[in-house]
Amino acid sequence: MNTAKPIPQHVAIIMDGNGRWAKRQGKERTEGHIAGVETIRRTLRAAAKQGVKYLTFYAFSTENWGRPEAEVNALMELLCKSIICETPALKEQGARVRIIGERSRFSEKVQHYLTQIEQDTAEGERITMVLALNYSSRDELRRAMQSIANKVKEGTLAVESIDEKLISDHLDTAFMPDPDLVIRTSGEQRLSNFLMWQASYAEFYFPEVLWPDFSEEDFAEALEVYTARDRRFGKVK
Ligand code: IPE
Ligand code: IPE
Ligand code: MG
């Protein structure tokens, strides 16, 4: 009998609670985001150690542009800085970075760094770290639909061949399997426009802990909860 516990192949995380964490400490919201980068680092290591192959982080939603300009600017700076600082360690641990989301809205500088980190880590085979940036599920579906409609218009795609796989293949996430487990920290229980198509059969886990405090033990706990779940996919056991 195989007693090995199933490890989720793909874990997707909605990192939430940076602002509340900072507020509790009497700090600026930005300090919470800075602390959150450290959590990304430690969670990636924990996931790689556990054998997770894809780890997706929801880092900036299409709606997050609506935050105060100073916070948005600070997040962009933090993104560039983190890419510079983290790239050597990512390469060293065999992590490959992929970006999902629509990039053209970012400044040229940010776009440059995004391309750079994808290129620099392209050889990584141990784990794929996916960053969702200027991402939302509805925007991703909009772009996929435009692309499919264009192919139909050009005559390279028949309407009858639009099936679920073809739609999945036109999403930003086409290179990876659907998430098995979605974690959202800070106690909020919503998707906030994240991987709505892909998470159709994901398991959900909503720990109360704020993202900067999310520990390796919290991650292990999430995997344990996942392992105890009964995934039926609409069928009868
Ligand atoms: C998540 O933390 C980080 C981003 C959305 C960039 P928040 O900034 O949303 O933290 P809260 O929800 O205000 O505590
Ligand atoms: C979701 O968090 C987006 C990211 C984690 C990047 P938000 O804090 O922006 O979501 P809402 O506003 O609480 O739904
Ligand atoms: Mg939030």
C-alpha cells in the first residue's frame, strides 16, 4: 500500500495582511510589504523542500492600481529591488520565475526587470515560482477571449474547436497545472479576482495569520489540511 501523503503539485497564495501587520506595529503600510518579501523567501524554500513544483504568489492585482500613488510606487520599487537582491539565491536553489498578468501597464524599468528575472532563472528545475503581477482573472479571460476571437476572425481557428483545453491554453497559466491548493492569509475568505478559472477544483485554506507572520510551520499546516481533504471532483468514491 502506498502510504505517501499527497503533496499538492501547485500551491497558489493570496498574500494578504501586510497593511494590517504594519498598522499593528505602528508602522507605514510599506513596511508591511517589505516584511512580506521575507515571507515569500521563506515560503518558497519551505515549498521546495516539501516537493511542491509550482508556487504562485498573488503580488499585485489589476485593482491594486487604485491604492494611493505613494504605496503603488513603493511596491514597484520593492519589486525591482527584490528582483536584484533575490536572483542569485533563486538560481542557486533551482527556482525558475515566471510572471503572469499583463505587463504593458508597468514602467519600462519594471518590465525590464521582469524579463531579466525570467531569463536569469530559466534553467531552474526544482520549483517554479510564479508571480501574479497586474493580474486579475477577469482581465486574463478578457485577453484570452480577444486572442481566440482574433484567430477565428483570421480563419486559423474553427469555432467548434473551442473547448476547455483551448481556453486554458490561452490563459497566462498555460504552462502549468491548475492549483491544487489556494491559501489566503489574514482571515479574508474571498478570491479577489485570482485564478477563477484555474481554481475550479482547488482546495481552499484561510489561516488567520497575517502574511508577514506566515511561517514555515503555517505552510506545513496548510499542506496537512490539504492532505486530510477528500477531493472527489464531482464523482463518488
Ligand atoms: C497584501 O497586503 C499585499 C498586496 C495586496 C500588495 P495588503 O496591503 O492588502 O494588506 P491589508 O489587507 O491592507 O492588511
Ligand atoms: C488581493 O488582496 C490582491 C493581492 C494579494 C495582490 P487585496 O487586499 O488587494 O484584496 P481585497 O481588496 O481585500 O479584496
Ligand atoms: Mg489586503
